[in-house]
Amino acid sequence: MLEYVPKKRGAKSSRGQSDRQEKKKVKLVGGRQTIASGQTPIDKADIKSEHVRMECKYTDKASFTLKQSDLVKVAAASMGEQIPVFLIEFREHNDSYCVVPEGWFLQLLEAYKNDKNY
């Protein structure tokens, strides 16, 4: 009879990699990490701050499939004036992109223009 040996959650586990990614992004936005965000129906975003509600994903591939339902989840989790952000990190190219609703993009663009005195 074989003995059951549970998998180790080390540096190569996807949860471990996600956790490290979230911790880095928390520092960037000045927020806090949502514990077990994907496992509870209560809070569906990985990171939250006063200004941002963010879902973080990563891939080691050159492409990522994004579904509208994923965007809706982070938007629905956003409260008040929080900007809903869906972050995708392409590790192969060391690139990250943020997807935000068009309304928020236009507000951010306007704020940028006002800051630059266009």
C-alpha cells in the first residue's frame, strides 16, 4: 500500500507565485492583500486599497485569455470610488498591463491632462 504524501507548496506552486505577485503589487498601490480571495464568495479581489480594487493574474506564456466575467467580478467588488483594475503580468517578457473600465480610463486620462496642464 502506498502512503499518501501531500504536495508541497513551495516556490514553484502557483499559489506561492500568486502570493508573491500580490505582495509586490500591494506595495505599489498602498493596499492590502485579500486572504483567500479566490476561495470565498465575500471578497473577489486580490488587493484592495482606498482607491483601487485589483485582481492579479500572471502567465509564463505569450498570451492570456481574459473573460468579461472576470472583469465584471472585480468591478462588482469595487466600492464607492475604488478603481476596478485587472492586472495581467506576462513574466516571459517582464511586462504588466492593467485593464480598467472605459469610464475610469477616461477619468484617469482627464486627470493626467489636468496635471500636465494641457
